[in-house]
Amino acid sequence: MPTSGGEPIPSITDATLADVATNGIWRGAGLDINPSVLAVARALLAAVQGTAPASTLPEELQELVVGVRRQAEITCPRVPTTDDVSLSAFAIRQNDSQPRPVVIVPAGWNPFGWLPFMAGYLSLAARGYHVLAYTPRGIGTPGLLFTSEGFIDVGGPADWSDGSCVIDHAQKQFEPSTVGFLGLSYGSGISQLVAAHDRRNRVAAVAALSTWGNLATSLYDNGTRHEEAVRTLIDFTGGTEEEKFDDETRQILQDFREGRNMEGVVAWGAERSPETYVDITNLRNTPTFYSNTWHESLFPVGEAITAFEKITAPKHLNLWIGDHGAPEGAGITGVLTGTPFPGLLTPMREAYAWLDHFLRGEANEVPDWPVVNSQVMFTYQTAPAIGGGKRITVPARREALNSWAEATNDSEAWYLSGNGGKGDGTLSDKPSTGWSREFTAGHETAATAMDEIMETGQKEWFGTSRSYEPAGFERTRLLVWSTEALAGGRRIRGAAKVRLSVRVDETDAATLVAYLFDVARDGSAQLIAHEPFTATGLSAGADRTVSWTLQPAAYDLPDGHRLALVVNSHDKLYAFTGKKDSTTTVTSLPGEEAVLELPLG
């Protein structure tokens, strides 16, 4: 028996939910949704529409569906926009006449539109909300129920206007007491932008999960294009680039790929950035909930923190271990109870609590929350998992802060040295000049930010952090500096900074990627943070001093471990600018000594 959208109804078992609970929303490398997530979503859609019996579902989902069907009406409307684009939507209308808030949920960026988060909509309805989920224009595979018409506007003015049209529809259909937005990924940015641009100021609260604050710097920062993130997103719309983007956007994408007209690309991204409109958010005093992850591959955590810190309205920021969508994935796609590790559902429970407080007026714990709750990387306790990897037995520690700036209260300077050209360089407390070290540019190395987008960080969220072997790093294609074993370890809190001088031999540009590692006593390592930088306008043979800031981190370096700074020229996430197989030289000039500034808390 198919759903009303024509898809076959899959069989859902406890094993299906266990797959979601232990492996998350993503399957393997890149943006590819776990088939179990889609199976649960299709089964829930069929059951709540009445085209399949709820009794075929696992007990916890069965109870959810039966409860929602008893108290609410389910429809799949189309919402017209001001330019006559038809948006696909999924609606849950509570049956009683009591005034209730509506939560509007713009879908994430994926070929299945609003479908994957069915469990989230039903969970909101069970809490007493009207729910209206919709697929932003252009998103989705053509011909399917959950696909919207039009071209993708990437959070632009058309999406702002569409959001207001969806509010109009919600007010007509539900007569809600108030309006809130909840979004994950693409939907989180749209939620913030609609709240800032709705002319009637009708959005009373926003929960923005795995969100962005500045799309421009997510795409292009420190002179470096974030190529892999853009390529991955373009391939995950439900159609070809020609089908999904209008001529203007396709020109922006082509300019980005070719590294031209980057001023225009940045302006395009800035227009689509919640940070650009933070003064409106503050004037409207819109309560705004943020979440992001330390090793986020699409919307780097630094830009999200920067935008969040500018908000003066009621706000809260959760910083989690992992990568994009991993912390919220299980809770919004079907795992309700019986979780494989403590804390798995906390990200979604806190998002719901935020909405409950500001939309329903619930006297819950939200007023007592810190402004920032920062999870310290890899401080969870784990045990071996059946089938390999690890499972979390005790969740990672969280630290309460009044602002992210409060995390850093000291710093430490570690100066780079050349070590006489023999072996790796050292990091010491004394400035060192007059040395130079070189490597061959343009090659990816074993020192990398992640194996693949989503895959590495999702494993981190579930308890298995990526282990590196610095002894195997290709010394002809990168440079390494490290400290001695550090007694007492270090509480790293904030964003490390790197300064060094660079020289190229036969090009006018050089991309440098800096990685900060924790090196254990056995020689294995974990990545703390990284960040690329591209220097342009160089003169062959001339030194140029450059400095840049790595992504922020909350990391406890254990007693007796070493810090290692690695610099190469090419990471799979980023564009390489320069000449492949040319020589890049790093040196340290008097008065501008090469240094790693380590933030401490």
C-alpha cells in the first residue's frame, strides 16, 4: 500500500529505529540521508494519513501517531506565493477551539523536502502546537508530493516573502495565538530571515538548529573558497543545477567555482545572512535559539558564534561535538525514547523547551539557562560498540557561559622554530627567527580536516573521534611543529591564531591550511581545530607575513600530551590557489616572529 504521495510504505521495526539512533541522519560520506530515516518518515506519513495502520509501527511511534490523529487533522496543502509559485506543505491542525501557537518549519536542503522530519512535526503536535512544515521554493525531486515549484533562492528575498505567505496561510487555517519558527540547516537560516523581514513582525520565537549566521563567510573566508561544501549542496537539491537555479544564481555559482567576481559572491551571500539583519532582530527582540557543532563542515562554527554574539534579544547557543545536523538528527527523525547513549535527545528537547517557553508561556527551565552551553570536545566516556567503533556511556561535559567571549580568559604564545632544518620544527616559549622550511604545494595530505563531509563529524557525535597518525604525515608536502609533553595539559577555549611568513618561488598566490592537533603519548592524534588562508599578490622570492584565526574550540588537552601545528596547502574541503608542485617556504622574520597564539580558559 502506498502513501498518498505514491511512495511504497516501508516496514519499520525496532532495528530501523536502532539504525537511526546509532548511525544518525546521514549515511556514510557527504549529504546522503540514512535510508532508515526516510523509511521512518514514509511510514509515519502513511500512518498519520490513515493509508496504513499505525499498529505496524514500533510502540513508541504507534502511540505518537494515534495520539496526534485523535487530537488533530492532517492535510498536505499547497501554499501560493506572491509570484504564484506553489509550495508543498504538511499541516497538523489541532481540533479543539482553544487558541494555540503554530510552529512553522521550513524544510532543510534535501531532495525530499519536508518529509524527513515527520517525527519532529508529530512531536510538536503532541505538545499541543498547530504545525505547518513546508518545502522552500525549488527544493525537492520533481513530481513528488513534498517538492515545491520555482527556482531555489538560497535564503534570498523570495524566501523571505514566501515565509510571510506561509504565515498568512497559517493564520487563515489555524487562527493561532502566536507564531514560531523551527528550522534545521537551510530551514534554520530561512527561519531567522523570515523573522527579520516579515513586515507585520509576526514571528514570536525562532529555534535555528545547525544554523548559519553569515552565509558569505561560510562560502568564502580568509581568501579561500569552501568548494566542497558548495559542490555537495548543489548536488543535493533533487535536480540538476540547470533545473534548480535561475540564470542569476547560476552565474554566482559559476563565479564562485572559477574564483572570479568574489566581491559579487560575497555581496550575494551577505544579503542571505541573518547577521546582516541582526539590528532588526534586536529591535524586534525576537527570542533566538542557535545550535552549531565544533567540526561543522557546511556552516563553520566561528561565523555562527560571531553572529550570535551580536544578538541582544533573548538568546541561547548550544555548541556540540560533531558535524552538521548530527546532534539533532535522531530526535527530529524518529528516535523518541530508549536511546543508545545518554544525552542523544537533549539537543531536540532543548529546542522544544525554547519554543514552549516563548510560544506557550510554559514556566520551564529556559529562564535559568546560561546564554551559551558549550560541550567540551571528546570528554564523553565510551565503551566498545558491537560491530566496531565506540558507544557513549557518559555524555561529554557541558560548560555554562554568559557569552562565548567569556570562554577565553588567558592565552599562551608558542613560537615556531626551524630546528636546524632537521626533522620537525618545535613550538617553544622563545621567539625564533632566521630559519626557513619548505614543502611542495598543491597536494592533499593525511593531515585533513575530515575524511568526508558529514561522515567524520557524525561519528564524533556518536562517540568515535577520528584518530590521526602524525608519524605518517607526508613531510615533503606539509610542515609540522610540536611542543614537548605538556605537564598539566591545557584548557583550550576559544580560537587559536597563527602568524608566519610565507614565500613562493613561481606563483603569486599560496593557500595555507593550519591544523591544531592533540598528540597523545602513543603518537596518535586528534584534531582540535583548523582553518585555511589564501595569500594573493605575492612576489616570487619575497617574504610576506600573514596571520589568520582558526575555528574556535573547547578542548581539554590531557596531561603529558603534546600540541602539534601542521601546515599544508590543500585540503579537500577548500580550493587550492597557487601552482601545483611549486615550492612554498615558511619562515620567521624579526619583529614578526612566527607564532601560535593558544587561547586558554
